[in-house]
Amino acid sequence: VSIKIIIPDVPGALAEIAESFSKASVSIEGIKQDEGGNVSFTVDNFESAKKVLEDQEIKFTTEKILKFRCSNDRLGVIALITKKIGDSNINIVNIFVSSAGRGHAAVIYVGVRPEDFTKALEVAKEIN
């Protein structure tokens, strides 16, 4: 699950959320912030993250995402994943990667339209 929030576009706003998660023993596994305060992230404990956001009255939405774990960040893995999904006539609406660089483990998060999620999940099983 990807959690999406909008935070104030000011220095330190993201740090406050990250600190709150840390205090609640929630680990951020992947994160992407766009200009304007749009933040998407995945966490290791969704229920605890949800409670943190609700306690701070931060509005959020969720999106089911596909999660691909790679034992090492081998060349071409993103090409493989995106080609398989595209060849299945599924449009990718967002993608982000959590990696320490080439040669290290990586996690690739892929978002698709809700109506395509079940089909995309079947494609993901073929890839993993």
C-alpha cells in the first residue's frame, strides 16, 4: 500500500512526519516527494502509520501498489518489469525505487489504475 499526503511546502514539514513515524516505530521503506508537498511513501507497518496520521489530523489516501524485491539491483530489471506490464496492456501510473545503488538489493514499487490491479498482480507473479 502506498500512502499519499500533502504537506506544507516549507522546510522541515517532511521531517516532522518522519520523526512522528520514527517515534511510533514505523519505518519508511520508500518515499517520493514532488514539488508542492505531494508525498507518497510505503511503510513497514501501515496500521501504525495510519494512526500517526489520524492523530495529527493529516488527511491521506491509499493506493494498492505492486512491490518487486530484487536481491541485487541488476541491470535491466526495471525494463523487464515495465515491459511485462505494458505488454499486458496495463498503464503504469507511478513508479519509484528504493535502492542503495548498483549491486545492492532494491525494491521497485509500481502503481497502476485500480481497475487494472488484479490483472497487474497476476503479471507480477510471473515476474517474481
